[in-house]
Amino acid sequence: MRESLVPRWVLLLLLAVALVLLVATVVALALGLLLSALGDAAGSAALNYVAVACGGLLATDLVCLVLAQAVKMLADADEPPDAK
């Protein structure tokens, strides 16, 4: 049996990073709204930038996760059924 093109730990890492970035994005947005309601415009703007950055990283991570899963599925489809 040959080694997989995409190891399982890579998929698990991408999934874990996606979950952490999702939580970080929501928390940054919520804190930005809270600071905006309290009248702290500078803090709100900073946290909004952090939320946008986390959202961009989340989108990039999800694209990488989908591509890695596609490569894994295509590579596994080439193996004969009795090789697994």
C-alpha cells in the first residue's frame, strides 16, 4: 500500500484551523459591535479589521480543505479495491 498524497493529519489540521478561525471571527465581530455600542470607535474599527482578516483566512482555509479532500479522493480512487 502506498502512502497517501494528503495525510490524514493535514485534513484534521485544516479542519481544526477552520473551526478556530470561525470562532475567532464571530468573537471579533461581537466584541467590535460591543465596543461600537459603548462608543469606542477606534477599538471597534480595529476589531472589525481583525474580523475581516480572520474571515479571509477562514475562506482560504476552507478552499484548501476542499482541495485537499478532492486530491485525497482522487488519489484513493486510483487504488484497486483489494489494496485498502
